[in-house]
Amino acid sequence: MKGKYAAFFTAAGLILSTIFSVSGSFTVFAEDAEKEKTLFESLSNYSVSNGGNSFKSAEETDKLAALRAKEIHSLEKPSHYRPDGTLYSTIFRENGLLTGYADEIMVSGKDTDTAEKALEKILADESAVKHLTNKNYEYMAVSLDVDTKNTNYPYVWVVLLSSQFSEVHYEIGDVNFDFSIDSLDATAILIDYAKALIDEPTEIPLSAGDFNGDGKIDSLDATAILIDYAARLLD
Ligand SMILES: [Ca+2]
Ligand SMILES: [Ca+2]
């Protein structure tokens, strides 16, 4: 599942939004919520008109899109890779959602302040359009994050597409998500750690692989998992 169709644009125009409501750690701007709704409907209509699904929305995936938009703003430049170095799709597992297919469309820049402008950029992107009409995707979540202090890209739009999902709970250490913590997880951690050492993209989110809780994933986590696993075998 690739998502390499990032689009970055320049121009000018900032909009001040009014604070609408605050739920949990999210500040929702009324004006932004309207824009998200507009883009959601436009993309869903586009999909239906071109043989794709009429998208459903879900609170669970809406939350993930909002998280991703914030994450993108925390980076030096927009990326489908998360701050922990893993691809966007790990946000599903990390938040206890299991889904067969997922994709992320991202639009960011100085001029993408309206749903219409975001739509135009998305529809100009062939691979984004291909994903929009892919029948594997049933759910769509749209999030706009505005950070006026970010002069390079104050506007970040994230469109998360996913298939049917179910809620799951993974224990820390179960990095291959098979509901068991064993030598397979230790091996996966070592492979991921080796990739990190040579600056290759990693696959295990920190939330899943930091078994010893020291804030990083390395061979110590693999060792700790093996010791824990061996102790359980001997019990
Ligand atoms: Ca496992
Ligand atoms: Ca660790």
C-alpha cells in the first residue's frame, strides 16, 4: 500500500477560524469542520460517478485522519512517514483498528485553504484518483489541520481510505500483530532495528515495539521479549 502522491503547493492566503468545540485533546474549528465535510462529499460523489463506492465515515477513522494531519505538521516537511519513521498505515494498528486495505492522500501547502482547492489538487493526481475509485475502500476520513505558524505549509489535508475495520487490542511487544509475544516478534524487532541503523524506513511503531519502555526500539527489546517468552515457556 503505497502513498507517494504527496502534493505541495505555494501561494498565499490565511484564514482565521473560530473555535467551535473541544473534545479530548482535539480542537475543532467550525469552519474547518465544514470544509472537511465539503471535501468528503465531493470525493465521495466523485467516486460514485466513476464506479467507486459511496464512502462511509466513522468516528474511529476520523480520529486517525486528525492525528495524521497533526503528525504531518510536526515534521519538517510533509511525509507519509510518521514521526517514528513508520509508514502512515501503522496508525491503524497503533490505535487498535485492524483493516485489510488503507491508503492516505495528502495535500499540503500555502494556498490549499479551501475544500475546492484541495479537491482540484487531489483530482489532478492520477494515483489518488485510482485509489478513490478502488472498491476495496469503504470508509473515508477527511481532516484539515491549520497551523498558521508554519509558513511553508499552513494547510494540511489528510484523506484516509480504508476497508472494513475491526477493533483489536495488541499488547506491547506483539509487533507482528498475531496476538502472541514470542521469538517471531524478537526477530521482527531485530530486522527493523537493522533497517533503522542504515536509515531504511522501519515498519514497527514505537508504541508496539518498545517492549522495555526506554523510548526506542533496539536489540534490548528483542532480548527482553526472548527472556520473557523463555520464562513463560518454563512456567
Ligand atoms: Ca506476535
Ligand atoms: Ca526499547
